[in-house]
Amino acid sequence: MERGVLGLDELICKARRYVVLMAGYDPGIHLGSSLSVLEIVAALYGTGRLKFNVANGAHNRNYFVLSKGHAIHAVYALAAAMGYLTVDELRETGSVGSRLQNHPEVDTPFVDVPNSGSLGQGISLAVGLALGLRLRGEPGRVYLVTGDGELDEGQSWESFAVAAHYGLNNLVTIVDLNNVQLDGHSEEVLRKGDLAGRFKSLGFEVFEVDGHDVAAIISALEKAENSAKPAVVIAKTVRGRGVPSIEDTAKQRLSRDEALSHVNNIC
Amino acid sequence: MLDLESLTPREALGRALSDLGDLRKDVVVLVADTGETTRARLFAERHPERFFNVGIAEQSLVGIAAGLALAGFMPYALTFAAFMTRAWEQSRNSVDRLGLPVRLVGTHAGFADAYDGPSHQALEDIALFRVLPNFTVLVPADSCEVYRAVTASASVKGPVYIRVGRDFHIPTTCGLYDRFEVGRAYVVLEGSDVAIFTTGITLPLAVEAAQVLRDRGISAAVVHFPTVKPLDYATVEKYAAATGAVLTVEEHMVHGGFGSAVAEYLAQTRPTKMAIMGLKSYGRTAKSPQELYQLFGLTPENIAARAEELVKLR
């Protein structure tokens, strides 16, 4: 485990640079959100829980639902860091001809649910997928990553209640609690209440971790995977992590020069 | 042999799903606290392991159905048509954009739920699902056709919306044809002066109107379109050409529905005198759907009158 985490730190550093690099080429990407979720994505792909080289439609595997689809650049960046995408391809993100669209689309690589641009909907899809896997008797798990702002959507809680009601312990949810949404800090936009308490009251097992400590995330995932109940890992993160000028703000954009000069200063 | 005529439309729905569940192990049924009201219970009793109730939560209903489709199942999600449209954006983003084989069944459509008033009376659902590029839209007329449309829907590749009533229907289609084909219109009466096109429960009203017209010396064809999308363009074209006057009748708003689909086609291929009959406002609480048909003018007499006007305009 220790060795794996050490290896991951390098991957994460490389991926963080790639996220900023993409922001330099396409100011339309959701930079802050992709930077907050990076360690979470690395804890899933970097440990083999999820694989970049699995054909869509293959069975008996784990599935990934990035419900906060706007943070897809964290996945592209990690894929490049692990050798599954080229830097040239990263530079093309957001172009009409690129398969690296700015939200997961039908032709986007590495995503099992290619439509998670509309918030809350990935949660229902993940719950349906987990229900379906259980009905088929498949051993795979569904890893669902959501944002905290996304939890404003009533649909999120409609489907979490279903997961709890049907005891879907093959669903592992990770909340990227970066405390920022489009209009500002999450609690100021709309209070979230006691997030852990909301999940617990439905019947979830809740684990709270520092979302930039990859070893802590992995340890929480291990506990979540062994839970008899559906489990959620609430990962406290910093939006824009690694780029001081946008950290903990709703700011998503850097000028091209700023982004490209940053690439080499990160970690 | 199952006596479909004796069933109500929603009983025919429950029976069709239950029988489909015997034939296909990939069929799963989801409801939003509507197992009893949609008669999905009939499926649940026979296939309890493939039946899921998600509570009063239509957005979650459609999203979870889409997730089950991603896992390889063919989900039928059932709730009142009026509330299915609450999940329109989920139908767009979670179902249609992915072309998933999700079947959304909206029951109590049109004035079928006269008793609960306009909040429960879906008059916009055909328009809302028709606009989504991958959806097939089925609007059966009576219990026989509900059973056949639901059974046939299983062979459609992409998503399907099926519009079903509640208890009221006038059995008309049982002996009309042997096999329900998605995308095909059925000729009920031949005629040369005007063509009346129907979808859903308006079919028997149009048949009666044609008899009234015959007594007035007007020869009216009646063609029934249980599939609104894909529309049977060849039949639309044939009867528009043969009569030069097309009247559409639907239990739905006149904007965006079945009549609009016919008009869109004819305007671009064979401009034809047309009238679109349907609703222009919300419904009302009443003691029966028939009372609302009277109140809002969906009657054989009115259909005959509109057809007669069209014939004069030709």
C-alpha cells in the first residue's frame, strides 16, 4: 500500500499539471472542480479499482459514474499521466472533433455513464446500474462521484433513498465536498445541513476524510467496500487545489499565459 | 384465450407486462408509488424480483430505469402521464441522448383521470416525447391495442413512450387487425371526400362521426395511428392525396401533438387543407371522461361538423 501511494503521489502531481495545461488550451473547462476531485479519481484508477483499458459494455468489472461530469478533465489528466492518452490529445479537449468533450458524452472514453452533465442524474443512473448488477448476480461495484453543490438537486436524495431502501452495498459513493458551486460558497448559496447526518438518517454508512490525502481516501474506500450497508465517503477538498489564485473560490478560469506558466510550478 | 375487451386499459397494461415478463427475462418494471394505480401489480405478483418501487419520485424513476438499461435490462417505468412529464429532462439527458431501451408508460393520460382534475390530466405528453429524436411514441386506442402496443414495444431498439388511459375505453381495435406493427397506421373506413386521422381514444368518436357524415352524403375515411412517431408517412400521403382534406383528432393539446406531426409532414410534401382537433386549455374535475369530451367538444357531432367544413374548403 505505501509503495502504491508513493507512486500515486507522482501520478497525481503529473495529472494536476495536465489539468492546468488543458485549462490553458481551453478556458471553458471546469478547472477548480477538476483539481478538487483529482485525488479521489486517483484513488479509484490508481489502485486498479477502475481501469482505463476496459471496453465499454464488458461485464464482471467495476463501473464509474462521475455525476459531477464537469470535472471530467481530472479523469483525462489521470489517464494521460498513466499513459492512456497523449498530451497532444489533451490539448484538443473541448474541440468539436475531439473525443475529450467538456462533459462526458457518448463517445467519451473511460466513462460508463456518458451523460452526466446534468447534475443529479448520474446519481440515479448509478443507483439503477448497481440495482441491475445485483439483479444479474454480477460481483462488480459502482463507484459514484458527486459534488456537494449537486446535492441541492432533489433527484439526488430521491435516488439515495432507493439505494438505502434496497440495501445496495455494491454502490460506493464519494462526495467531493469542495464547498464551492457556481455562485459561491456552497453554504451561502444554499445550506447543505448536516451532510453526514442526512446520509446516516437514510441508512448509509458514512466515512469522512481529507479528500487530498490519497492514502486516507483509499483506506476509507476499503471500509466502504466492506460495509454491509450502502456507504458514502465524504471527502473534504479545496476547489482549485494547487493553483493558489483560484483556490477555494468559484473562479474557474486562468488566462492562457497564467495557466501555461503554472504548469511547471505545480508540485 | 385472454378476453382483452373485458379488461380496462390499465388492466391490459398490467397483463401485457406480466406476460412479457414470462417471455423476456430482461424485462423489469419500476413504479413511483403507482404499482396499484397503473396495475403494474399484475407484473409484480408474477415477477416480484424484477419489480421496483422508487417512491413518489419521477425523476429518480426515469434515471434509475436508465441505469438498469445500462446494466442490460429492458425497463418499463410506469406512472401517471401527467407526472412522467416532470422527468422530461431526465428523459432527454439520461434516456434519449443515450438511445437506451427504456420504456416510459404514462397512464391516466388525457381525460382518463377525470376525477382528479387538470393537475392529473396530461394533455402535453405526446408533444414532449415526440420532440426527443430517439423516442418512439405509441398512443393505443383501447385495451386490445394497449396490450398489443406494450407487447410490440419490446422489439423497439431505442426508447419508447406509451400513452395509456385508465378505465374508460370503447373497444374498437380487437377485430381491426391481426398484428400490431410499430410505425403502421390502420385503415378503419375507406372514404373519398375527407380523411379523419385519429390516435388514441378518439378512434371510436371518429368512426361514429363518419357514419353521421355518410348520412349527409359525405364519404369520410377513418385512419387510425396508434404510432405517432415514427409516423406512417406513406399512409398520411395516400389519404391526403385521395381526399384533399385531412382532419386530425386527438385527446391532447392541438399544439405539438399528433395533428402537428401530420401537419409538419404535409406542409413540406403535399400541402393539404387540414384541421387539427384537440384541446386548447386545461381540463376540469368531472364524474367521467365522457363528460369532459362533451365539455371540450370532442364529440362525433363536432368531428363531423369540422370535417364538413373542410370538405367545403377543399
